[in-house]
Amino acid sequence: MVAERVDLMVQLAWRSRENEEWDRVKELATTALELSRAAGYQAGISGALRNLAFREYIQGDLAAATAGAQEAVDAAQRAGRARDEAESRGVLAMVHWTLGNMDIAFDEGTQALRYFEEVDRDPEPLGWMYSIGGMMRFSVGDVEGALGQQHKALEQFKSAGQRLGEARCYTGMGTCYQAMGRMEEAEGYFQRSLELYRELGNAMGISRALCDLGALCHESGRDQEALALELESLDIRERRGSRQAMTTNLIHLGRLYLKQRAFGEARRVLERSLAIANELGTKPKVFQAHQVLAEVCEGEGLFEQALTHLKAHQQVREQVFSDETALKVRNVELRMAIAASRRQAELEHSKNEELEEKNRELARLLDELQSTQAQLVQSGKMAALGNLVAALAHEMNSPLGAIQSSNDVARRVIARMGSGAPDGLAKSLDLLARNEEVIGVASERIAQLMRSLKGFARIDQAPFEQVDLRQAIDHTLVLMEPRFRNRITVRRSLEEIPPVFCYAAEINQVLMHVIENACDAIDGTGCIDVSTAVADGEIRIVVSDTGRGIAEDRLPALFLPSIRRDGARVRAAVSLFTCQQIVQKHRGEIRVESRAGRGSRFTIALPAELATRAVA
């Protein structure tokens, strides 16, 4: 009797979400949870927790939603209820997607989708799994894949008579068409979604459609219409207390006000959005808010604040997309294919040669994709660095020119006034002269930094060119100087070596990574030696340090991509792997000599023939 009563309450609570009766969802789910726990009914615990987690997700309490959905998954596993587990994983995928934990979101969503595709085939939950998959694919730039998922979802929802799901698909499809530049089709889908949400009386759906229409109008140059739509959408969400959704409106409004050069209004709504996103922990909205705030500060001439927001944007964005999640999707699909092939082989109790060959080929493709993924991570970072250097060079050249010009004027004035000046004036002139020396030194320091930055990023130069490696080392060491200051002594022994033909930005990347690793290996004070030489048909760059060294058993895997834990996150460690790929691309190699507690010695060896011609 308890199980039947609980199951009915769980079902009623889940249906109540369609009418946005969130208080009723909470009341039914809480009662069902209490009864289930008292009776030890694990399936009821799972269903009630899933309903509560979905309510908390809509209300913006993402921490509670994450914990509740995970507990629902665990309870379903204890009860042996695969469908309940899959539905709870679907909720968990949405929460992690909103938080910006893309890897976890894809893994959870894939497991849920696999169940409903291969086992259950119930059209309504299958439709929601396709729709969730479409949203996540769109987030990582797979627009075609996202549109395909939304079409699949729409087919399932129509089959199930699920009109709320149909409305959600129309907004998703409109977003895809907008990204493709097909504005008329996008607006048509947004309008169909808005009409259907209004027929259903679904306020949050209405607010979403209005928000999407506002973004489309803004992109189409219909700014006043866009402003009215975003404000109407924001008003609905404020009255409903949907703070998570409000951040999207506030960012859209910030962009509109920025376009109108209403910097004060733009800053106000963007800082409000950033505060909410930080409180909720929604990283995608955090980096979007920082990005637009950087543009606002730049428009106001507050370049230091603009740079601060730009750095924060880049840092948070890398946390979200550090593993190049678009490739991660393909990796997951390949792993699913491998697993499916293996299950089929086990069921048939035979070693089918064709299936084994397919598994080997899929595993090889997965390795290739992971290798490509690592290179994309690094190339993306280098492109971002190049853009940042270009912006810094542009902004710093004007004040640098002003300082140098003022310094020159002061020097000439001092020279004219110096002869025959009274004592008091002479002292002032002496002070002014010393001040002029300080300005001169500071100006030269800025100029040196700018030359090094430009040299490192190879601004306005061809990607493949003849390069002086000693100059490249000098540029890198100048940029690294703040890391060395008061802690590490750098000794240079740069013998004469010929210029080489190479991909300059990539070689600079190798130098930066190797010297950074040497710096990181030194705890406290120490020394780094950098030398160059030509020997045995090689041009060699040697970087030695007095750091903690590398254990002998770790050396064979030193250049392999690896996974490391950073707090609660898992990250890919690919810097040395990328260095090796770049050097091998130039037909060279990196050699390492190291012992634990005795420091390390990295030798970058390039073929001497690079000095006379390009190596294919």
C-alpha cells in the first residue's frame, strides 16, 4: 500500500511541473520522501528526490539540485530501477550543464539517453533526453548536431502528445537557425514556441521565448524591439524568482546598453548578472558577464578594469572548455560504439574477427582524437595570447609615446636652463634631471617588454619564417622575469648559432613551457641555466634547473598526455606532450636527464639543416 501511494504521489509531482505548480511539487515530493524513508522504499526515495532536485534546479538552488539528483541516482541503483536511474541522470546532466561542468553533463546525459534508446523507448522521456543533448551540443559549437537532436526530440514529443516538449524544441531549433544566420526561419520557430507556451499558460516558457526573440532582434539591428522583449522576459522571471534565468536577460540587456553607449546602465545590469552567477556558481554566465563588462570598461576608457575582466573571462572559460568538449562528445560516442561492440561479442560467445577489427580501429580513432584535442587546447591558448598581446601593444604604445616625448622635452628644457641658474633653481633642475632619468629607465623598460611581447607572439609576421633562437630565448626570459624575481637566478650561455627556419610562435611556446616547468620545479630559491650550441648536426637549446627533479619511474611517461586532479575538477596535463609534438614536427627531439632531488636537464635538439632550408 505504501509503495502504491508513494508511486502515485511521485507521478503527480512530476506532472505538476508542467503547470509550474512548484509548491505542489515540493509538498507531494517531500511527503513521498518521508513515507519512502520510513518504509525503506528505495524506488520511492529516488523518484521523490528527482522531483525535488528538478524543482531546486528551476528555482536556482543548483547546489541542492546537484546533491539531490545524485542521491536519486544512488537510490535508484540500490532499488535496481534502471528507468528511475536514467531519469535522474537526465536531471543531473541539466544541472551540470548549467554549472558549466560539460564533461560530467555529457557523461550523465549519454548514460540516460543510452537507456531510453536501447531499452525503454518511451517517447516522452526519450524526447527530453534528445532535447537536453541538443542544448549541450549547441553549447560546444556543434550547431548541426544540436539541430539534429532537436528534430529527433520533436518527433518523439509529437508521438507522445507532449506539447510542452514541442514548445521547448521550437526554441532550440530557432536558436540553431539563428546561429546559422537563417534569421527568418529562426524567428518563425521562436514565434511558434511563444504561441504554444501562451496556449499552455507556461510563464517560464513564455519568458524563454521572449528572451530568445530579444536576442534575435538585437542581432538583426532591431534594438528597441529587443529591449522591450528582454525587459518583459526579465519581469516574468523576477516575479517567479528564477534568478538563474535572469542572468541571461541581464547579459542581453548589457549588450544592448553597450551598443547604445549607455555605459552606466550596461555596467549596472552586468554587475548584477555577475553577482547572481557567482552566487549560483553558473560558470558559463560568469565568463559571459566578464566578457561584456570588459567591452564596457574599454568603451569608458578604463583599460585596467577591462583587462581584469578579460583575464577573468578567459580563466573561467578555460575551466568550462579546458578539455575542448566538442571533441569530448566525439570521444564519448566512440567509447559507446566500442562498448556496444564488446557487448555484442559477449552475447554471441564468439570471437568475431570483424568486430575485433572494428574495436581496434575505433580505439585508434579515439587515441587520434585525444591527441588532436590536446593540440587544440594549446593552439587555442596561443591564439588567445596573441590577441591579448596585440591589444596590449596597441593600448600601451600611445602612453609610451607620450612618456618618451615628455622625457625628451624635459631633457631639452633642463639643458637650456642649466647654465647660470641660481642655487635654488639649480637644485630643482638637479631634482628634475634625476626624475628625468627615472622616467627614461621606466620608458625603456616598457619598450623592452613590448618588444619581447611582440617577438614572443610574432605579431604581424609570417607563421613560418627564419628566426634567431637566441633572441627568442631572450624574449621569453624577459616575459618570465616576474616569476624569477628575488627567487631564481638565471644564467645564460648563448653561444653563436645560425638562424633557423621554423614555426616561430610554436617554438616560442616550447621555450615558454620548458622554462616554466623549470621554474615550477624549484621550491624556494635556485638557479636555471640556459645555453645554446651546435654539435653533431644539431642545434641545441639546453635548460637546466636545480629543482626537485623527476623520479626515474616517471621519465618514460613524461611526454604522454595525462589526467590530474585540481581540487574538485579533473584536468588534462598536455604541455610537455604538445612541446614534443611541435619539436617532432620540426624533425627534432626533446631529451631529458633528471634524478629526484638533483634537478633536471631538458635538451631541445633541432636538425642543423633547418638553418639552410625548411624541413618538410
